[in-house]
Amino acid sequence: MSGFKNFILRGNLVELAVAVIIGTSFAAVVAAFTGMLLSAISKVTGGKEPNFDEFAPGGILVGPFLTALIAFLILAFVVYFFVVVPYTKAQDKYFPKAEEGTPEDIALLTEIRDLLATNRSV
């Protein structure tokens, strides 16, 4: 039983569960935004919503692929500009990264090298 408890309470599992739940919810928000954006495009193009499902140049049905590609690009745009960019800015503001210096192991090796060099010259 303790093994199961450790498995359930492991940090990565809980974080993954939260990510799936939030991601599913966020997908609904992005789908609604995509529908709103396509509706706005239909107003500009004369009331016809863009749909490439029947597009088949040379008899090859590429329409569903184009529709999925456009939906993906809209989704990627929304995720990048409304999630990734603000998150990165907030992370830099509230959790600034420490200046990179020499790693401790390299500094220790350099110190040993310098000590060995001074002992040889004596």
C-alpha cells in the first residue's frame, strides 16, 4: 500500500494530471476563439465561412488537410501569444535567472590546477 501511496503522491504525476485537466479546458477556449475568428473572417468574405473540405485539385482531396492546417496555425498563434509570451515575461519578472558563472566543479578543477602549478614552480 505504501508503494501505491508514493506513486500517487509523486510530484510529477500530480503535475501531469493538472496539466491534462487544464489543457483540456484550454482546448475548449481555443476552439471557441477559433470559431469566433472564423466567424469574423466570414463577415469579411461576404458571409461564407472558410471551409476547404471540398478542395481537390487534380482529384486529390487536400481540403481537410488545409482546414486542419489553418486551425492548427490559429491554435499555435493563440497559445504562443496568449500563453507562452505572457508566461515567459512573468517568469523573467518574478523569478529572474541568476547570472551564469563558472560551474562549481570547473572552478574547483581550476583551483587544483593552479595549486599544482604553484607547487611545481617552487
